[in-house]
Amino acid sequence: MGFMVSHDMQCVYILECSDAKSRARNYAIVKAVAILGTLLVPLLRATLMQNVSERWHVVYLVPAIVGFVMSLFALLFAKETNAFLIKRIEYLKTPIEEREQRSKEGREQNAQGGILTAVKFAFKHRQLRFLIIACCCFYLASLGTATYSTVMAKSALMTEEEITLALFLYPVGNALFTLISGFVSDKFGRKVTIVAMSCSALTCYLLFIFSGMFKWTPYLTGFAIGGFMGSYWGAGDTIGGIMFSESSPTNLRSSVTVINTLLNGVMGGLATVITMILLPIIPESMFGYMYLGLTVPGLVGAIVIMWLFVGETRGLDLKTVTGTEWDKPKKVKEEQQDGE
């Protein structure tokens, strides 16, 4: 959970460092470069591990050390974002008496942040409320992102050598579709991206299952599951990372983004429970189809909710977003109640 929280904070950092027209593109470029770094895994499988499954700990030790060093480097040299500094400086320049008065009068606007305050704020406002519902549906499909090794080994009966070959193309497909999602998001908007990348995820997962089950080629299998991962998380980052950030005020942005992380854990856990119930019933050769069946309803539900109930956020100024832009005016609500 700590790892995922830090990942979401990186998303907020990149978005606040980017202008309104290139947020998703910049985030996609940074993430795609990072994804290509996972080429270390198949390289170390073929060298240090030598395709012996008992040596997995050796494979992950090297990336862990590299990640720790790079995290320390970022901690020492990364600067705070302008969006945060402007709000913070403005707050510090305000007299204490005026701060207390603003805090007393504007509690509903959640001036001080915090996860509980962020949750209350999110459920009070239409945009964030429906984003949470969409994420609940979307993360039900997350099992497909964590079980591809099981599918390759148990359902497709691929050898360790074939899995290693597949993993060489996995980062390539992942990085490519991650890049595509970023450019599509800035060009056509967040909703189009979510729909397009969700459809892409379904297509790539089908190709992954067929390529593995029918013994086409491990390279295609690896590229397909990489494409699924890039498409799925491209849509997921757009829903839970970019749109959550673009729909929240600066003082609550980090806290609201953590809600996405919590939803990921809760819904992923629910999907795991469903899987545990089904595993004793379904033969290993059908695991891939089972995960496909769990993926489709969640993605379709997320697409419908996003398209019908969530507003577009592309091009918004993060310095001025309040989170109330998509709420219905009280007069409209009163007119609707009178009409009923």
C-alpha cells in the first residue's frame, strides 16, 4: 500500500508540473520510460536466474536496489510544485485572525486537507462521487494485471524459457500503449481515452489468451499482455490519477488521490475473494477465461458511468479548480423537486 501511495503522489507531482495541454502526455512519457526499465526482469531471468523458478529472489533484488537509489535521488533533488507553493505561500501570508475566520466559515470547503476530509468532500460533489463509483467498477477487473504469469504457466502450459521470451516483449507493449493513452488523452479528452483504452485492454487480453492457449508465439503473447497492461492502466491512471487530480482543489488533491489507492486495494481484494471461491471449481486450463469473465463487467460498468455521469476535465487550470464545477445549481435542484 505504501508503494502505491508514493506512485499516486508521483502522478500528482507530474500533473502539477505540467501545463494544461500536456499533462497526460508528460505523465505517459515518464511512465513509459519507467516501464521500459522492467526489461531488467527478463534479462536477469535469462542470466542470473537462468530460467530456474526457485531463483526469483535474485531477479527482483537488483531492481529493488536501483529503485531505492533513484528514490533517494528524487528525495534530495526534486523541487516542490508551483501549484502547491502558490497556495502555501498565500496561506502563510494571511494573518492568523483571517485564517481562523476562513477556517470557521469555510469548513465545507475543506481548507486543511486530510483523508477523512477528502472523503467527505468527494461524496458531497457530483464529479468525484461518480469517479469513485467508476473506479469501483474498474478495479474489479484488476485481477487480469496480476495473474498473467499464472495463466502462462498453468493454463497455457508455457515453459520457463517461453515465459522469459514473452517477458522481453511485455515492457514494449506496455510502454507503447501507455504512450498512446497519454497522447489520446490530451488530444481527444479523458472520456475518449477511457473508452478507447478499455476496449484496447479487452482486445489485447483476448489476444493474450488465444496466443498462449493455441501456442502461437511467446513474443506475441508477451506483447499482447503488455498491451493489456498499458491499456488497462492507461485508462486507470486517467480515471483514478488524472481525473481525480483535475477534479480536486489544490489543498485536497493529494488526499483525494489517496482515495483512488484505497479503492484499488478494496476492490482488488473483493475480486480476489471472488476468485478464491471460483478456483476450486474451475480447472487450471480455464483460469484465463475466468479472469477474462471478471474483467469484462468491470470495464463495461466503468465505461457507462464515465460516459453518462462524469464531466470532462481536459484543459482545466489546477490552480483554480474547486471541485464544485460539475455540481448542479441549487435552483435547478429546487425546480426538479417542484416538478416532481
